[in-house]
Amino acid sequence: MSANSHNHVQWCFSLAKTFHDENLTEIFDPKHDIKYQLMEASDTVQAAEILAHTYSQENMFFKAISLSKEDYQPVALSRFNEAVKNNVAIVAKSSDGDVAGVTGAYLFSTAIAEVCTDLEDLYGKKVAPIMDITRLLLENFSAKDYDDPNHILYIDGTCVSSQYRGKCISLMLLLLLQSLGQRQGYSHVCSVLYHPALTRNVERMPDWKKIRTIDIRDYSYQNKNIFSQLYNQSYREVSLFLRKYTPATSNYNYNLRYY
């Protein structure tokens, strides 16, 4: 890791610690000219539009099955509405008021509830294969081995607009969202990761554990290996990660050594 990148990470951790220790609902990053704040109900439509657009253009799993922005936007909106209801959603905005990045989370029990549903009825035939991967990761995972599913936070829906890349927004969104969860007394936080680079980053973070993994060569939907071609593009697996929170105190210790 370069000295410059390390300095950026230290800067983000310092901002996130201030956000947590002072119990803030917003914080400004003067180095990158980005403001982070709790997402409100009025932000959810735009947040869903940006997330759906970014995923449809850049997520290789979406592209492999020609999943469009219009296909996924209703799902994204539902996710952000749930996240705002639980006060665990963050929006990053530029000085011009443009939305630069978004993230949200909701109760793990909500995610588990979808495991037994008919995904095509719930999401439609085009979206169902993406959701089926998550279903497989969750269906044999016993959250009760860790805690009550209502005490576990599930991160779902994070993106940064392409014109705002390189401003450490993804890292800040993750740190601030975890702070919100810790403040509210959640015992664990988890997420499903698709991108190999993000997976490698999370594997280096303290307290994060890979709980379950699906090899994309072995995955099939309706007897079709619809994602197997991604293996040659360095996409090997989709994984469920979980992290245990430390007790929520004013001293939120960000460990800089894992970057």
C-alpha cells in the first residue's frame, strides 16, 4: 500500500471516529469535498436510481444476465426504504448537492424471511437469479449460532457514482454505516460480496469472517450455469461475511493495520 493511500485511509478512519464518538448524523470531508449524512425518505428514489444504474452498468453478474436499471430499481427502492426506516442508511453528496454514493442496511431477519419465498413472484424472472445466490448463502446459515437475527445488521446496496471515484467514498460509507449499527446496539453486521477486490479488502479487516461461499462454476439457476463465464474474468466466488461488533462505547477503535 502506498504512503499516499495509507494517508487517505487514516484520514477516513479519523473522520469516521469523530462521527462515532460525537454521535453525529452528518460529517463533511473537506479533503474530498464530500458531505455524508443520514439518508432521509426524500433521498430514497434518487438513491435507488443511482444504485440500479451503477449495478446494471458495472456489476458483472447483472451484465451476464442483461439485468437493466429498470429491472432492479424497484428492488433497490424497497431496500432503501427499509434501511431508512431503521435509520441505517447513508448518502454522500458533493458540494453541488449531487449524490456521490449511497449505502443502506436492514435487519438480517428481513433477509432470512425471503429465503422461503418464491423469488420470481417477489422480484420477477429477470432479477430472481441474482437473489437466488443470496438465498443459497443464507438458507443453511444459522444466525442463531451468533445471535438473534433481529440483532444482526445486513448491509445491502452500496455504490459510488463513477464521476466521484477515487475519493474514498466506499470506505467512508462502510465505516459510517457500521458506526450507526454499533450505536443502535446490533451485535453483528454481515454482507454478501461479489467483487473479488472488495472481497480481498474485507478479508484483511479485523473481526470479519467468511461464513459461506458459492463457487460460481458450481452455481446454476434452473439447471443453467448462467455465471460460469465470469470465472475467466477473475470472479471465482460469492461470499457471505460477518463481523462481530465490539461493545458500543465512546471509544470506537478503528484498527489501521488491516489496510
